[in-house]
Amino acid sequence: MKNPPAPEEPRTPTESQIATSLQQSEAQLAGILASAMDAIITIDETQQIVLFNAAAEKMFQCRAADALGRQLDQFIPARYRQAHRHHVASFGETHVSQRTMGKLRPLSGLRADGDEFPIEASISQFETDGQKLFTVIIRDISEKKRLEAQFLRAQRMESIGTLAGGIAHDLNNVLSPILTAVELLQMRFTDESSQRLLNILHTNAVRGSEMIKQVLSFARGVEGAYTPLQPAPLIKEIVKILADTLPKNIEITFSIVPGLWDVTGDATQLHQVLMNLCVNARDAMQHGGKLRIEAENIDIDEHYAHMNAEAKPGRYVCLTVIDNGVGISEQNQSKIFDPFFTTKEPGQGTGLGLSTVAGIMRSHGGFVTVYSEPNRGSQFKVYLPANTTPQTQQPQTPRADLPLGNGELILVVDDENAIREIAKETLQSFGYRVLTANDGTEALALFAQHRKEIRCVISDMLMPYMDGPATIRALRKLDPAIKIIATSGLKSDTKTAEAAQLGVTTFLAKPYTAEKLLKTLAAILREP
């Protein structure tokens, strides 16, 4: 019987094999760091940066070459720097290896351009060659905070609605016997003095009753006869009424797309919605102006729904009321649908018009949005679910009927992070390469670097630091032939005229669908 072969002695790796293995490990680590979606920054005990990955470059708008060797303080708002230094120092004295994402207190980051934004971070510590290092993984939570704010507002509105509904119910019980008693007294006391006082009492009691109806319509929607109806005749009727009642210094126009879809709703309530919006538009144009009503079919996709938390994908009829009046400040735009909130002088408004609009739209399964700029007007959009069945489609699969890009480089300029990111994701999904900038100054820097490659710039008209018109003028000086698409949440003659004066004839109204974005871009790229 043969003896089994002796086991082979383990081979010692050669220096060449060790070097190759190390190179492979380093390449793998570099690939992981470069592809990570979160910013990864490593600092030493003096808080000098020794590692700054690609996601950190994008998040803080700073090249790694400019960040390495510098203090981490440059990416922390000044008011937090001392506390941050103390935290890292005290963490280094502990035996804890890491603190996980979301466990640290709320933090803020600071981009190279001075823009402050909310972040979540985790921190870990380790030693190498006798040196202690700290690695911080940072996540931009701007979008998360925006959605949280919308969710909290929805909760607040629901709470206000519940409270308002309960109060309105009790007030109805108080007013009902008052109105009945006044009518009886009017029959008993027929002298002129008594009748005058009772008429005042009756008028104000009725007014209170009407206000309660509006509160109830905000709280739970007014019950009505919901039937299939065509919005076009309703709009034409509203326009006729407005032409007879509004001041002559207000120009009224309307536009209805052919083949407007049917909706299901209560005609009286929808009439009230449009009238409330038009009356508000009139009040915003005390010295005259332009009032326009538009109606169109819109297919809301995931792209559009991402821009508006209240929207759900589906087919809608969109009714838009546009004015060029005084506009609404940004801080008031989040409050205008609250009951009893008003910017009008005391005694000139109840603050229930827009809350009634919101309540009616909820009861119809729709929603309402507002976009406004001070001294430039307002635009209210009312979305009603259409009586059509959307074609079944896979949301993650690019639609075959939408135009595809061919690797063209597009620069998207917008101060809203959510809009930049969803536009980038959409364009990349359909074959384009994309650069993004959050204002005009960053856009010009990127354009100067990639001037020969960029085929089109999509620029918002209203941005801080350097707005759209100034950005477009500067881009035209760098390249008079560059194709530009102007975007704005306020679609108006003033906006389109302002863009046209700068040589920009393509205008995209926000929020826009992926279909509208892709078709508009494809059309301008085909132009000579």
C-alpha cells in the first residue's frame, strides 16, 4: 500500500505578488470611494483633510485637490466650528469606534459658495502607523427635510381641518336658533327702528352662517352631486361673468386645449373654485392687469410627482389662473391655504377663499398648487383627476415614444436641489450627459470648463446671487450660439418676453413632466 503524498509546504508570496495584491486592493478601495453616493472625508488629529471622495467634491462643490491638507472647518458653518472641534477631540478620547448615521445631533454643512444645507453624519476612528484618523460619512438631507416639511404641513392642515370642522358644527347650532328668532321678531315688531336693527342682526347672522359653510368645505369638502362633466363650458361661463363684473382695466383671456378630458365633480363647487381664484387675482391687481385662465390635459409622471408631494401619477385636467399682480411673498405661500389667513386689510377678506378651494379639491381627489413672485404675479393650478384610464406602463422603463439623447452634454441650472437632481436623473436615463449648477455663478464656471462640449443650457429664471437673465446674458457673451431653455414656475407674458429679449425663445413652465422636458430638449437640439 502506497503512502499518501506529503502535503505541500505553503508557498510564501513573493514581493511582486504582494505588491500586485496591494495595488488591486488599493484600486478596489479607490473604486468604492469614487462610486459612493455619500460624501466620505477622512481627517487627522489636527482635523486636516487627508481623504476627500468624489461625492464630497460634488456635495461641497470643492475639488479634492483644493480640499486635501486644509482644515475641515471650511465645510462647517462658523457658528458650529468650535463645538465640532470639541466633539471630535472628545470622541477621540473614547474607546468607541464609531457613531452611526442619524445618531448625532442635527448638523449643517457649508458648500464652497457659502450655501448652508442640512446633513446627517456618522463618524469612526482608527489608528494606522501610530496616527489616529477620523472618517466622516456625510449625507445631504435637503430633500428629506423638504418632504418632512410638506408632511408636517399636511398634518397641520389635517389638524386645523378637524378643529375647524368641530367648531363650525357647534357654531351652526348657535346660529340656527338666532336666525329663526330674528325672523319671528321681524314679523312681530314692524316699526321702522326695530326692522332696521333686526335686518342688521339677520344680515350678520347669515354672513356668519356662510362663513361656517366655507370652514366646513375646507375641513371635509362640501358634499355635492358628483357627475361626469366637461370643464370647457364651465370656464367659458366664468369668463363671461368676469367680463361683466371685473373692472375694465383688467384684461381677461382664456385658452382651452382641443379635446379637453372630462372630469367627475360638482359643477357648483368647481365654479366656486375658479371664482375664488379669479376674485383673488382681481384683488392683486388694484391698478389693472392681465387675468388669464388656461385648461389643459396633463399626464403626471413620477418626475412631476417628485416635485410635488401632493401629486400622484395619473391623468389630470389642469386649470390655471394667472395674474400679473402684486404676488405673494415666499413666507406667506405656505400659509395661504390655512383658514382665516389673509394678507388683505382688516375687514376686506375672511381668509376662507383659498382654504375653501383646498377643501373642495381634496373632496374631488385633486390638489392645488401656487407659484408666485412678489411684484410679478401669481399662478394657481388646480388639478382634477380625468375620466380616462392611463395606459399600463412600467414606470422604470423608458417610454419608447420619448426622444432619446445621443450622449449630448446638458447643463441644468436651478437653485432647487430636488429639481436639479430629478432633471439630471431623467436626462441621464434617456441618453444624455448632465452637469448641474445651483446658481448662475456656478453655471458660468462649469460652462467655461466644458464650453466645447455643452450642447444646451436649461436655466431657471429666478435664482439667488445671479439670476436667470444675468446668467443668460453672460452665457451669450461666452458663446452667442449656445442653445438655452428658460424655465420658471411663473408662466406669464412678462416671463416669456423677458426671455425673448435675451434671445431665448424656448420656455419650459415648472413643474414639468419628463415627457415635456425631453420633447422640448429634443426640439431645440434639432434646430440648426
